[in-house]
Amino acid sequence: MPLVTTTEMFKKAYNGGYAIGAFNVNNMEIVQGIVEAAWELHSPVILQASAGARKYAQPAYLKHLVEAAVEATNNEIPIAMHLDHGADFEICKSCVDNGFTSVMIDGSSRPFEENIAVSKQVAEYAHEHGVVVEAELGTLSGVEDDVNVAAENAQYTDPDKVVEFVEKTGVDSLAIAIGTSHGAYKFKPGTVPHIRLDILDEIVKKLPGFPIVLHGSSSVPKKYVDIINANGGALRDAVGIPEDQLREAAKRAVCKINIDSDLRLGLTAGIREHLQAHPDHFDPRQYITDGRAYVKEIVHDKIINVLGSENKA
Ligand code: G3H
Ligand code: 13P
Ligand code: ZN
């Protein structure tokens, strides 16, 4: 099985009441940690690259790392390669032309009609090339690349607009804003977050059978924040999305759940813990190994506790 699109994954996930994890990749050890967990649990997985990842690692390296993951797992699990938050037609086209099997066009900060126009343009091009498209309606708060959307400017997705949007654009899945947000510092300490499953339900009524995507779905596990802070770090208290609420969303129409910040915390926690215990070490293979182990542990936990995608490969 070479890289696959998400079409089949989403169909099975929707009908089976689970979701596929879409994990951001920036280097080899992150790819390995994610894929080893998915392979062990026999779970499909989406590896996604943001503009920042492409700038950091270069598109060619990312592409070949993801292809290496397919080879290293003996083609035993479905792996899709996805562009995260494509800003315009050009970047989506370049990814379609370079082997991605799925792209996101993020027109969510544009006026409704403009979002429709650019999403439709991407969908037409991608579909001609056998690639699937995710678009977004509604705005999440938080930080993604250079865009920082303040909470007061975030907007829940309007259920009355989703049918028109999907029909006019022809996209394959829709990212919605129901209270999740990007980054590790999602809510003030002491806040009890509630994602708006009621809005999700309204959207599902309007778009039965249509795959929904949740961005900003890190739960910011205290374990890794504590490890970082116990080993020389100085992270503020952070509150993420409760895993039981994400699990609920996955049981409904949410077929793709995006996680990046938690992996960053895990990698950093492992590296800090290692260097604190072994201040004389300077071989990256020693300390990154521990970071990679936490990435794997986190993805393992997500598959079991949030996604429900074990043994669905
Ligand atoms: O949604 C944003 C992702 O977490 C990617 O973050 O743009 O810093 O790579 P990045
Ligand atoms: P987190 O920052 O919550 O991990 O969200 C990642 C994301 O939505 C990537 O597109
Ligand atoms: Zn996102």
C-alpha cells in the first residue's frame, strides 16, 4: 500500500465511530515516533506538514521521510500525507504536484465568498490529480504559523452555512470551529473547557455522512509539562482540550483530529529529562531517542483514549 488518500479512512471512521489522528511532522524522530505507535496498534494515520514544517525541514526531506515511513512499516498500515493549513492555491498546487495525497486550503480568515472561491479552485485542481481536499469554515483562536487569532476574534462555525459551502466548493472534508484552539496555551489555568458538541450535532444534521475535522485538539497532558518544568523548563500552566470530549466528537462525525502541540511537549520533555540526568551527554542520538519515545507514547495514548482507531488499519 503506497501513500493513500483519506477517502477510505474517513468512510470507515465515520461508520465505525472513531477518528484518524493527524499528527504534525517536522523531523525524522517525530515521524518515527508517530508511525511506530500507529504500526504497533495497527491504526491508520495521517502525517501532516505545515508551512512552518516545510520551511524548517524542506519539502523534499518531509516527502521522503513520509515515504520512508510507508516502507519501514512494510505497507501494513494506511498512511496519508496531508498539507496542513495551505494558505492559498499555489501552495496547495505545489503539494498536489509533489506527492501529497491530501491538502487543506485554509480560507477561514477570508470573507465567506472568497473562502468558497479559493476552496473550489483547490478542490477542482486536486481532484483532477486524485488528491482530496479539506477546507475550513469558522475561525479557531490560538497560534498557527505567523497567524495569531485572539480568542475574541474566533468564531464558531455557523451551521446554516455549511451546506452551501460544501456544495459550492466540492471539498471532501470540513474543519469546523467549535471551541478548540491552536497551541499549548489554549485556556487560562482554572478554566474547564467545553467544546460545543451541540454545534457539531447541528452541523451533522445538515451534512449527514460528511467527514468533519477538528484542529487545535492537543490536550496538553500535565505529565509532559511537569517533566519539562522539573528538568530546567519554565512553562506556564497550560489547559488543553479534555480527551473525553474529543472522544465524544470522534464517536460522532469527526473523522480527523489534529495534534501537534502535545508532540512538541513530548519531544522536549524527553530531551530535557535525558540531559538533566546525563549532563555529560552530547550525542544527539542519546537524548533525541528519549524525546522520540515520548512522542510514541503520546500517539499510543491518543489512539487508545481519543481516536479509537486501534486495529482499524
Ligand atoms: O496548526 C498549526 C500547527 O500546529 C502547525 O504549527 O505552523 O508552527 O508548524 P506550525
Ligand atoms: P494543537 O496546537 O492543539 O496541537 O493543534 C494542531 C493543529 O490543529 C494542526 O493543524
Ligand atoms: Zn490546525
